[in-house]
Amino acid sequence: MIRYLFGDALNRYPRLRDSMFADRAAQFHTRLKWDIQVDENGFERDQYDPLNPLYVIWERPDGTHGGSLRYLPTMGRTMIEEHFAYLVGPKPIRHSQIWECTRFCLAPGGAPNVSAALMLGGLEVGLNLGLSHAVGVFDARMLRVYGRLGWPPAVLGQDGAGRAAICAGLWAFTPDLRAPLLQKAGLSAEVSNHWYRRAFGGGKLVLAA
């Protein structure tokens, strides 16, 4: 199932929380060899996790993490502005209708529909909040994944060449994306609506201060 949780709610789900940060370490530090810190518990957290982001998390039946992504409004601190501004040009991306998406992570051995389910969850947030776009930085190899899911970003800039290049991109939130993502995720619209309403009550999301 998809859970939508702000950072200050993660402690209510310690098994989900801990397995998410452990899977992030496994993906970004161990497998992709990113220059990031892993703590003594084997968890990967960065300076944006304490900012109370919104996490979209695929929760397995046993309560552990199957995959996740992280959202922050671009009106506040963002990774792209503080570390990757050179990819988007001289004008910073700061807009109330654009949120940053980072730390797209899949648990080892995850089911093939999890990527689509996470993209669907990200889309549900954007559509329900009336957002126009998500912005994010990603490895160029992910372009094939996003294309296969039917929601490729518009590439704003790129550093490097080949599959290892770093790209910045914009994803437009449009209602026509929902049906194909539901199909790829193997979910019904009713179930997806239920998960969102369960988190935010009638589809209304109130941002934490």
C-alpha cells in the first residue's frame, strides 16, 4: 500500500522508517557509490530529512519499506537550489506550484510494480494540491525508467555524458497520466483514492509549518 507521511509522523511507524533509511543507504551509498554519509545504524539521512518533507512510501505487507520518494516545496530549502543550481540556469526554481522530488528509492528485490506505484503516489499529491510540476535531479539512466512508466521529465540541464550523467528535470502534473500509471501499478482508482483520503482526509493536504 502507499503511505503519505510527513517527516514528523515517521516515528509512528518505526519499522517502516528504519527500513526506508536502510534501503536508501543500500541503494545510494552501497550500490550507486554516491558520496553520502551512512550512520552507525546503517541508515542514510541527509540535511533535508529534518525539514519535515512529505514521503510517499510503498509499504510491504510486513510493514517494511518497499520504495519511496521525498517531496519538499521549492519555496523553502531544496537540494536542487543548494547543490545543483548550475543544472537549471541562473534563475532559481522557487514557485508555490512546484515541489522538489528526491531520494527515489526501491528496496532490494522489490516487486516490479513499485516504481509505477510511487510515481502514481507522486502524481496524486500533485493533482490534489493543484501543483503544476515536480522538479528533481537524477542519473541519466533513469530516463529509460521514467519513459517506460509513461511519465518522462523535460530535461532542464545535464552534467556529464552517457548513463552516468546527472540531469535536472521537470515533471508536469496532468490528469491524463493517472490511468496509465494505475494500470502499470496494478491498482484501481478507488484504492488509490482511499489511500490518499486516509492520509489527508477528503483529499485536503495541510502543509506543516
